Amino acid sequence: VFASDQYELLDFGEGRKLERFGAQIVDRPAPAATDAVRRRDMWSQATISFDRDERTQGKWSVAAEIDAPWTVHHDAVVFTLKPSPLGQVGLFAEQAENWDWIAARVRSAGRPLKVLNLFAYTGGSTLAAAAAGAEVTHVDAARSAIAWARRNAIASGMEDAPIHWIQEDAMKFVRRELKRGRQYDAVILDPPSFGRGPKGETWKLTEHLSELLSLCCALTEHTRCFVLLTCHSGELAFGEALLEFLRTSQPELRRHGSLSGQDLWLVSRAGGRVHCGAAVRWCKCDVGNSHNAGEREAARSIR
Ligand SMILES: C[S@@+](CC[C@H](N)C(=O)[O-])C[C@H]1O[C@@H](n2cnc3c(N)ncnc32)[C@H](O)[C@@H]1O
């Protein structure tokens, strides 16, 4: 998954996590880490920390000089990182095992794939797919997220890769592509619980996910090779629940391929785990779609 000199969860507990992203050690809130007890000795290493307060979205305190933005890499993909206003640094490390899966699906397809990445953020999935040889359409509502993803593409030496950068509301884009008769081989979606399109369009996970998935099924009807959905909030943040949601709302996926669900975790040096959401993977064949114990253990031990 991530080489430990690039990313490591050092410790967590009492509602916070301590992570090393390359040269920087970041201390920030993690609601899923509320019950654990922290190892006090480690936390003074933090070079940046983020605190929420009631009046603002929160603020960063920087303990050391930061050559911002700094970088970490995962395989061929280089991420440029910087503290952002909501307490993120531009990378969700728990997605790394999904990037590995995406790259494996693209490489094993035996033909060039057209991949659609919705809610694409800073481009981890886009660049993993493109590095493996796919043509990717990268859709995000935020101009700043698109610009960040493009910076990551340049840092990764992929400025000339076949990536279409689209600033658009995810639902609107998918509807338009269907009207134009376009088809894709694969769809990746990482929807937030709530979001806004560039023209103020409202995205609500609980209200809109089922319809968006149906449209994505139609958009991949003829040559569907894989689908990856991740969720991080509410009931759908759990692997079993997300899998059940897909099974019931998209019977077509149940019939024509292999569907599997899993929880996403960050695993600390000491082997403790912080829950970070869920992933459901649909794949045309069984091979390579397992979240079996051996594969999960291998992923954990690498971290
Ligand atoms: C990647 S998701 C966040 C998932 C994240 N792992 C979490 O914990 O919620 C957030 C991305 O979705 C984008 N987004 C939000 N609403 C959108 C919409 N209606 N259409 C397209 N992109 C949207 C945001 O700009 C952001 O880059």
C-alpha cells in the first residue's frame, strides 16, 4: 500500500490521529479515534496541528518551517501536500489500497480502458488509473481541487497523459454524457455526504446516491469492466451496509459480475486500526476482486 517512509499512522486516540506524510508530522482531529488512549510521548513530534473551534472551520498551527507544498509518492503518483482550510492535506491515505486495485484492473483489462472518476478531489484514483494506461475523465465541482489534481499530474510527470479535467456537478455531467451517447469502461466514485456543484447544485449522499449509481450503470452498460464506490459518512461508511445498498439498489451489478465490500482502515505502527469508511468493488471477473483475509493481512503488514 504506502511505503512507510511516505505515509505512516504513528498513533491515534482521544479523537485525534498523528500521521507522518513524508517530511511532515500532522496532528489533527479523527472522530473515529475517540475511544483509544494516546501514547503521550509521540505527539510532541508534530510539525503541524489542526484544531477545530466553534466560530471558524478550524485553524492550523505550524511548529516548524514548512517548505510548502511538500510531496509524498505512491508508486508513480506524486502528491503535492499543503494544509487546507478544512483540516486536510490533499491525500486520504486509506485510499491507497483502492489505487492499487484500480491499477491492477486497468493493467489486466487487455485493452485501453476509458475510466470516469467522479468527486475526484486531488486525483489519486485518476493518476493511478492513468499511470496504468487508462484514459481518464476527472470530474470535480471545485476549481481548486481540479487545479490541485493537475499539479499532482505535473509532479508525477503525467502532464501529457490522456486525462480530461472537468469542473462540473457529478450528476449533471453523468446525465449529459448519457444524452450524448457516451460510454465508459469503468467508474470510480468517492462522494461526500454533502456537496455543491459549481452552480450551486446540491449533492446529498442519502438522497442522490442511488440515482447516480443507476446512471453510472447505464453509462457503462456495454463494456463495464469495474466500478469502485467509497463512502465515509453515516450508515454507508460500513462495508456490509454499503454492499447491501449496492446489491438492493443496483440489481444489475449483482447479476453480471463479482461484488465485494470492505471497511477501510488506517493501521498504526503498533497494529491499531482507525476506521475510515467503506469501499465496494464491482469487477467483471472474480480474479483480483477479493478482499480476502490474506490480501488484507498483506496490506496491513506493508503499512
Ligand atoms: C473526494 S470527496 C470527499 C471524500 C472524502 N474522503 C470524505 O471523507 O468525505 C470530496 C470531493 O467531492 C467534490 N464534490 C462535492 N460536491 C460535488 C458535486 N456536486 N459534484 C462534483 N464534485 C463534488 C469536492 O469538491 C471534493 O473534491
